[in-house]
Amino acid sequence: MTEFNPAVQSLLDKVNEGFNEPLKIKIDDKKSGILRNENAESNIEPGGKGTIHILDSTDVDYSLSHELLHILLQELNYPTTGTAVHAPETEFNDQMRAIAGGLEAGVVHTMVAGWQHESGLLTDEVKKMVRAGIEADITPETTTEDDGNLLQRILTLLDGLTVLGGPENDLVSAWYSEYPTALGIASELWQTIDETDITDARGYRSGIVKVFKKFNEALQPMGASLDFANFICVTPVFSSRQLRLSLNQLYLLQDSPYQSDKPNTTAYAALGKSDGQCAFVLQLDPDETNPEYFQQLYAKPLSEVLAAYGIGYSERK
């Protein structure tokens, strides 16, 4: 039986509390000598069962703790990103979801790396293997124009910065000449996350929304502006007091520019009055899209609206 670092074993025990039976840990023999997120994968099944598969055992404690912390955040019902609408163009839908997921990962992995650092897992040797994994996944820039790989470089470097300690760390000094444009943007995203307290669910959600906005701001000179606010839902976080407020005190319902994923319904995005970000989408039947219905809907307590439409949320303790 494999013995894990005591901190990792304690984390495993904590995560197992959320399952009907202990997670199965499968460890392959392959050792590449570099660390990537893809070195391990999780499969959570209905019924409280799951498996973590370490595909590359270069550093089992690092890869296992990475997967466990992802699962723990799910158990704690931390916010995540998703969609309830789509555009006619499949490529647009896929790209929006991928970019949103990559930016969300920057926030998630900041928390993951923080735990790993506090637990003594991020040794100099481990960081060098992480750096090697980052550099293996992207090519150096050869032009100031987007060569089709800029986005991948930005998201990959952001991931690296979360583990290696930011753009001022000596471990990333070579990146300034290898990936100058992508590193500049990734550093802005990292700084946005670093300046946000993401230790609780509310701050975590705020970090995701802020990094969406910073991404658009950073890429504006290139003419890029992605509609995260309307297309991507970021799970809302409420206090018990907010759940008692009426819908219109916190949200503006806006007819979505996209098509509802639920057939024969119209999508209305609930945009937060404080941040402008879609928190959830109401998929309304034709008989629910009249002024009288909206007036009644806006006046209802938020908790009733969420329950009526099966909207998930995280509650602040």
C-alpha cells in the first residue's frame, strides 16, 4: 500500500468523508520527470464512489493533492462556471467554455498551490518540474502578432505563475524573452487573482468574475472582447439575508442574446446588479414571458425563484 505525505493523507481522509466509500487511488508506474495537471485524473461516480488515477507518478503527493483539492472544493459547494445557453456556432460555444474554464482554473489552482505550499509540497525540485511541464506544453513566441497559440500560452503561463509564485519569481525569468506578450497578459491575470481574497466562496466567485473582466481589458488592444457576462454563469453565493430579498433587489433579468439550452423556452440571464455577471439563467416557457409574469417574478423572494427553477447556489455561512 502506497504511503502518502502526512498532509496529503489527512486531506484524503477529509475528502473521503464526503463519499460512501473511500476513494480508490490507482497509481501507474510511468515517470516522465515533469509535472502537469494531466498527470492525474478523477472520476466521480453517482452513489458516492470515485477513483483518482495517477497516470504519471513523477510526484504522487503533488498530483494526488491537486485532484483532492478540486474534489474538496466541489464538496464545499464552491462556485463554478457553466452555461445554459448557446450560439448557433459550435466553435464559438466551445471556445467560450474553454476560455472561461481556463480562467477559472487560474483561481482554482491559486487555492490548490496555496495549500501545497503551506503543506511543504512545493519544494524547489517540484517547482522546476512544474516549470518543465509548462514549457513542454507551449512554444516560444516568434512574432508580436497572434500566431494562433497566444491564448494557449496565456492560460498555460497563468497556471504556471500560480504554482511558481508570480511573475517576479526567478524561476520564470526566462519566460520574459520566450513568451513576452503572453507572459505580460498572464501576469495581469495573476495579479488580479493575487489581489483578491479568494479564501471563502464569495471571494472565490469574485475572483472568477474579476479575472474575466481583466482578460477582456488585457486583450482589448488586440480587438478581443468576449461576452462572459451574458454567456457564462458563475454560481451565485448568498447569505441567508439575501435569500429573503426580492429578486429585483439583486438582479436584472435580461433577454439573453443566445438560445436557451432547453427546447421551446426563452433564456433570461440574471445579471448581478453589483458586478454585471450572469449568476443563473431562467429558461421561461412562452406563457411566462409577459409583463405581468415578470412583475410577479421580480417581487418574489429570491429563495422562491431559485427553488422554482432548480437553480443551484452556494450559501455563505
